[in-house]
Amino acid sequence: MSEPWLHIVGIGEDGMAGLLPATRAVVEAAEVIIGGERHHALSDAITAERLAWPSPFNALIDQLQGLRGRRVVVLATGDPLWYSVGARIGRAIPAAEITFHPQLSAFQLASARMGWSMADLETLTVHGRPVEQMIAFIQPDARLLILTTGAETPGQIARFLSERGFGASNMTVLANMGGEGEARFDGLAESWDHTVPPFNTLAVECIAAPGAALLPRVPGLPDDLFQHDGTMTKREVRAVTLAKLMPMRGALLWDIGTGCGSVAVEWMRAARYARAIGIEPRADRRALAAANALALGTPRLELVDGMVPEALEGLERPDAVFIGGGLSEAVFDVAWAALKPLGRLVANCVTLESEAVLVALHKRHGGELVKLSVNRASPVGTRTGWRPLMPVTQWSLVKR
């Protein structure tokens, strides 16, 4: 087996001096060094051909493929496999052709500065990603370490915290960790007014006020947290539905007839990196779903305009399918054919006509057929009584 030609080197604020001798020798022997302006400045004593990150950044893989056979070093910040460029390169180039040289990550440095155990906190990144995705992690007493997008990010996160009743949360921005210009900025979310360097890591200790919004990642958020037009999968039924859909890390859901997006949003909140595509023909409901996704920390919800089953053609194969609207045998056939092995399908309905479809599908394919009835206490004059919601027929099965 030939020696790896590509070295991905993590470098910190202390530059070449902070590298292990063997790693330093690799950088010094490079024919080509690829990195950002900051990385090149940290290694400017090395004579090699210098290449900047390409634009668009996705062109990096093609650029690297064209350099195969030369001694190539890619410089990254900290640990190149922790929310960094190394993971992207590793998915495209065989592992046998790459050697990784990790450095202390920003998370490890920040954890040491804060005196926090890394086993007891959440590590997140919003670098180059929607900042709103951190909202799903705002929980009482949670500790968060966040790689930010720029100088404005801590202020945005302070606003998210304050709007949800976590204004008393402690925030610390750590910049240039490990270098001569290391800086620290402390404050509360509700009064955050620091001007911080653009390259920083944010530590948040979430502190909830008595009236704070409680938004657990366990499915079953209150209905009134969603903008909706009255047509939605209600809280109790939604919790049962998500339990049958079984959200998993990185898994993709098709939410057919997504409406206000309540099922898709809770699916994405329930597991790290879970994805969802909502198919909804009505523009007003797609707008509601988009607004809910932003407000509840799942800004990457993808929304598709179209009627089913035609709108399903060409979509990425799902790990789970929820049919909350547009139910028909034709829609089921297309969704079932696309569903991956061990995929989960759940269909809910409230009308007799749709129930007849589910009964027929259950006879043909098996699975579990249940009737869900929910009663909520509400005022009856000066007293309290039970008011039933419309019963929901639910069919679920796993593709084996």
C-alpha cells in the first residue's frame, strides 16, 4: 500500500510551535499547503505552494483530487475531524490516502478555560450554518459550547435566550485561545453588549426564569408553540406518532401533508442531525411550517411544493415516512417503495374514507392499527368537563 499523500493538520493560535515534531516535519516537507488566510499566516515561514480555500467551498474535493501524487497539507483549526474540514474530505477521499494530525480543539480549550467537564455539556456549531439551530438545545441548567459564525453571533444567541425566558444565562466569549491575543468576555444574555472578535467560541450556562419556555427535545411540545390554522397533529397524537417514527441521528423523514410542520419539526429536534422534507401543496401552510422551524430550532427543514404522489418522485430516499395528509393507496405505494430497509411508516387519519384506506392497507401489509382518543378538560359553565378531540386512526409498520 502506498503512503498517504494528503495530510490534514490541525493548527492552533500558537502556530508551528504548537505542533508535534513529526507533524511539524510533515508541514515543512509539503509541496502544497491549502488553508485560510489565518492558517497561512500561522505557518508563513514554510516555503511551499500556497492555495486558499476555493470558492465555492465544495470545489475543495476536486481541487484535492487534482493534486493527488504530490505532498499536500490541508491546514485546519484545532481538531480537523470535529466540526471541521477533515470530515468532509474524509467522506470523499479514501481513508488510506489521508493522515490526520489533530490539535486541541476549540471545545477542549474552552472547556478547560471554563472548568467544565466535556461529558456534561453539549458541543454545537453554527459556523456557516443557521444560528437558529441552537434553539433546540436551550434547556434549564444546560451547558453549551458553540462555535460561532462571527462577531454578531453571541448577540443573536443572547436574544434567543432572552426571548425564551433564559435572560439570566451566563455567557462567555473566548477568542484566540492559546495565542498571545487570547481574550475573554463575560456577561448575561439579557444585557449582552460586548463587541467581540469575529473568530470566537461561545460558552453558555442556561439559567431559566420561573416563566421560561420549556422546550424538551422529547416529542410532545404544546400545540400553542406552533403557528397553525387549526389543522395540525395535536400534542398527544404527535407524541405517539413520533414514537412510532423513531427519530435517529442523521435520519431523513418525509412528512407528507406537512401542514404547519409540527411532526417534521419535532422529528428534527428529537435526534442530532435528523433531517426532514415536508411536502405541502398550500403556500400558506408552508409559510407556517417555515416559521415554526425557525422559532423551534430546526431551520434546515426542507419544504416542497407539490401534490402527492407526483411530488415524491426524485426525493432522497427516506428512513421514515409520515402521511398526515394526501393519504391514498397510490401515495403509500410510492412512499413504501422509496422507504429504506428498516424504515418506519406511520399514517394518521380522522375521516371514515381515509380509515377505509388504512384498513385495506393493514390487511395487505400487516403492521399495527390503533385508534387514538384524547379528551381534554375544559370549562363547562362554572365547572369542568371532558371535551373529546376527533379520534385518530393510526397505522404503522416497519419495512423488513
